[in-house]
Amino acid sequence: MIRLSSITCFLLFCLLQTPAQNEQARSIHELQLLLNKSSRDTNRIRLLLELGSEYVESPWAPKADIDSAFYYANQASHLCISLKSEKWTEKSWVLYSAIYRKKNDVVQGKSYIQKAIEAFKKRDDKTELANAYLELSNYYNSSLEKELAEKVKLHQLAVGLFDQAHAWKLKANTLLDIGDLYESTKDHSNAMSQFQLALPICQKIHYEEMHLVYDRMTIVSYEMGKLDDALKYGILAMKIAESKKDSSSEMAQIYNELALTYHAMSLMPQAIDYYQKALVFTEKNNDTARSANLIQGLVSAYSLTGKPLVAMDLLKSKEKKYTFSRPRGRAKILNSFVFCYVAMKEYNTAKPYVNELIEISKKYPITDEMQYETFESFILYYLATKEYKNADRYCSYNEIFRKKNNDPYNLAVNYRWWFQADTGLGNCVPALSHFRKYAHLKDSLMTASLGQNIAEQEARYETEKKEKDILLLKQNNQLQQTELKQTQLTRNVILGGATMLALLLGLGYNRYRLKQRNNLQLEVKQKEINQKNESLGHLLEEKEWLIKEIHHRVKNNLQIVMSLLNTQSQYLDNNAAIKAINESRHRMHAMSLIHQRLYQTENVATVNMPTYISELISYLRESYDTNLHARFIQNIDDINLDVAQAIPIGLILNEAITNAVKYAFPDNRAGTINIVMKNNTANTIRLQITDDGIGLPTGYSIDDSSSLGMSLMKGLTKQLGGTFVMKSNKGLKIEIEFPYAASI
């Protein structure tokens, strides 16, 4: 027989995926791309909260998604604090509520949503307050009567607020959600009233999922037994879905409901047509469970039209194609086999299938949805085999089941079967009672105008279909006329094009010859340029070699002068003279090292200061034998200086280090000499030579000093265009800052 419970559950799941507050949901990937491009402003907070909502929104959100939602909520909260935005902080509380609710921390979750509600009331933010009420409603279980009433009440509060805010789409979505809540408890009347309230709003705003609104109304009308309304809404849903070229499971759903409606009206050819259309979609989407429903419907329809063999062939072919491992799917196939074999009057062949169904049925309560697939099979089989006591027992079970599920159509069918069982048992009084109940329900379900309404609906649908076909023919005719004109135009264009092509070929050949001559001339000029470039390259190499040779000779000359000074000092008895010669020799060595670096490296224009300073320190350490008492610490940036700056710096370093070694640590006391050279952000270089020695004598004045070393350092600093500072405090600190010029 006809079943709609699984269909209802599926539709409710699909429709409840998008809560009322999400007007235009964006994918997580889209939101992450926008987040990566966003600035630290309120728009970024909005994206973070939207991302968190997407992660937590699914009814079966895994722990990883909840953790991700919590991460984005915390990011949004921190940014709210940074921007001092109370408004967005309050909005984040709604997300925190959803997160803690999914974590089953009801107390913490409710505390957040109650705070949000109070804040939105103070701010008089109607839309956000409505969304907060909807979040609060998620804490109530719609399967419990008292909690359902509270859940509906909160939704109705949200509807009123959305209406005041003129948020029509949100209002429509919330009305649809209220209808879904009523429908989930089989309260069809209240469900339909909510859908009818939502319908004109959806029509007014051109709701993008209008076919799903009509789909809801189809289901409820069917379950209320109003088959003419079910057919009307089903055809409307189908027309919209087909115009959208929908190829999703929703299309299969709509076809399936139309098939069920025609089936209930005993219009089997139409039912078979729509079952087959739906099956195309479910098989394409590998939806085994829903394919089983459709196969069940097809088998029933074929059997009722006297084609049980066709039904059996279909059933066997699909059983080979699908593996129905779950109890519900297996029960559907067993039900179909029983129905088919009973129609073929092969009762012994049907018996094993009945027995297997009995074993499945025993595992579930009488009111469980699994009994959709069992009770009717047992009743049909026992009536056919004249086992009326068994048929009577299962009719009583089926009555309880159908009443509990508020299923008037199948309840009426059950009373007809019960009448047959009572008649077979000779129970006249119960038989008459059950027949009256059957007749009463049938009369209330099947109105006198049903046949006329069906004809009108079909005629309207067929008329619109023919009008579309006529329009399509007109469009095809116009297209053919356009193609004919296009063919004539193409022919003329080809002829004109051929003429133009001949002219262009002649012109092209002429240009080709001119281009060849130009290319030859360019090649000659290019060869000349290449020869000059090669000559310039040789000249550049020779110049670099000459510069290196100059540096080498300068270095050698300085070494000769140093050797002469060293030799001269050996013939002097005057200590002051020897001291002056040695200091001059150190200064020359400082300059000699620079020229040595220049001719030993590829770069003949600049000197790498870290390497140069290390070599200079090594030389001075060896000259003054400071290894035992003076320790050098270097902190030098990777700086390359032009020769014009490197030589003054080398001489300044020589003077400063020599003074520190000679005077800072008397009596060979231990100490440290720090050398720092940094490239400042202001495009200047800072050089510091610091020691922790005895410092300058008391009363010593830099300005009054007449020593050669001091004069030399100040003069060289002036030459560099820099500043010279010397401080004495627990040692001596010399600091020079000068403009940085990598090449002058």
C-alpha cells in the first residue's frame, strides 16, 4: 500500500538544514576566501561568526567541526574586544550558545542565549532578537508535547518580530519551520495552516525554493486524505522544479509524491509513469533506500493493474542490482515479493518471505515505522490463504499503528481488510462495524468533486505543456529562418572573403619581401652591436683587472713602507719615535688590509666590513699580544662600504682599538672590547667601540685634546660627514654615526 513517513522525514531533514536566520548561505570555502582578504573590522567579525555558524549548523556536526566553530567564535570575540564593539559581542553570544548546545552543555549554552536576548531587547534589534528566540527554541525537543508547545511559541515570537522588521523571507522561513514542527508530530491541520500563511509571502517575494513549499503542502494534503489538494500542489511543485531543470533528489521526491497520490486515487497508469520518472533520478544519485520505496510502489501498481509478471521481472532485476542490507530496505523488498506472489496466487512461494518478515517484525514495537513494511503483507497473505484469525490479529495491530501515525487513508483500507477477515470468520457484528468505519473514512476522503478536480488538474497541466510545445515549435521555426538567413549571409561573406583573401595574399607577399630585406639589414646591424658589446666586455674585464692590479700594488707599496718603517725603528733609541713609527705602521696596515680585500674578491668597488674588521682585530691582537687580558666582542651587520668610506673607518677603528688595548687595561687586567656596527633605518651607519676599562682621566677634555689619534678620529669623522661622540663612564665609549653610501 501507500507509504509517506520516510518521505516526510527526508523532506523535513532537507528543509531544516537551512535555519530561518540564514538568508543567503555561503559555503565554508567561499567564506574562508573572503576572510583571508578581509581587514580587522566589523566585516571580519561578521565573516568569522558566519563561518562558525556554518561549522556548527549541521544536526550531526562532528567534534572537529564544533572545535572549528569554537575557534572562529573566539577569534570574533577577541576582535570585538579589540574594536570595542558591544553590538558584535552580543551577536557572538548566539554562536556560543549553539556551540555549547552541540557540546550538550545546556547550562552554559542557555546562559549565553539569555544574555543575547536581554541585550537585543535593550537595543530594540528585532531581527537579531528573533534569531535569538529561534536559537533558544533549539533547546526544546519537539517530540515531547510540552516542549513542542514552547518551541512553537518561540517560533511565533520570531514571526512577529520578523514581521515588524519587514524581514519577509525570514518570516516565511519561520512559518515553514513551524509547519514542519507540527508535521513531525502528525498534526497535519496546524501544519497546513502555517504553510498557507507562508505561501502568499513566498509568492510575493518570489521565493527561490517555491517548489519545496508546494512539496510540503503536497505531503500534508496527502496525509490528511485530501488527494485533490495533494495533486494540485504536487503538479505546481513539479512545474516549478522542471522549469528550474532540477536534477537533484528533490525532483525524485516530487515525482514520487505525485505517483503516491495517483496510486491512492487508483489511477495506476499515471502512478507508474511518475514512479518510473522518480526512479531515474534515485538510480542516477545511487539512492538505494529511496529506490526501494519506488520499486515497492511500482510492484504494487503493476500488480493492481493485472501485470504481476511485469512486477516480478522488475523486482528480480532490481534485487540483483541493489544490496538491501539494512532491515528497512530488506523489509521493503520482502513486502514487494509477498504482494507480487499473492497477486499471482503462488502462496507457497510467498510463505518464506512472510516468515522472514515476521522475524523482522518481532524485533520492533507495534507502533514502530518498520511496521509500514510488515502488517499489510501479513494481512494480504492471510486473507488470500483464508487464515482469517491471523488476518484479524494483524488488522488490530495495524489499526493501532495507523491511528498513532494519523494515517486516515491506510486506516480506511485496514477497515476494509478487517471487514473481509470478520466475514471469513463469520463475525457479523464486528464486520458491519468495520465496514461502516471504512465507508465513513472513504466518504470523508474521496469527495464527489475528486474526479472532476483530477481531470481539471491534468487538463491544466496538459494545456500548459501543449502551449510550451507550441511555443517551442515557433521558436524552432524562427531558429530555422534565422539559420537560413545566416546561411545566405555566410555564403556572401565567403565570396567577399575569398576576394579579400586574394588581395591580402598579394599584399602579404609584398610585405613579406619588404620584411625580408629589413630583416637582412637588421641582422647586419645586430652583428655590429654584438661585436661592440663583446669589445666593451673585454674592456670592462681589462678595467677590472687593472683596478685589482692597482689595489695590489698600493697594498704592496704600503707593505714596503711598513717594512721601511719597521727597519727604521730598529735603528732608533728614542722611545717616542719608535712609538710613533709603530702607530704609523698600524695605520698603514689598516689601509693595506682594505686594498688586500679589494684585489682578492670579485667586487672591486666595496669592502665587506664584517670580514675586514675581523682581520684588523686579529692583526692588532697579535701586534699587542692581548690574548691574555683583552677579549673582543663583535656585533657587525653585513655591510659593504665604498673604498672612500672604508679607509677612514679602518683608521678610526685602528686608533680606537689601539687606545683601548694600550690604556684601558693597565697592569694586564682583564677586560672586554665591544665593537658594534649597525645599519640604521635612517640610512645611516652607527659604529661603537666600547671598553670596560679605567676610562679617561679626570678633567680630560675631548675638545682640548691635541693627540694625533684623537685629531685623526675627529678629522676622519668629519670627512665622512658624521658625528663623533666620546663618553667615559665605567670605561670608554666612542660612537660615530655617518651617512651610508654604498658607492660614491
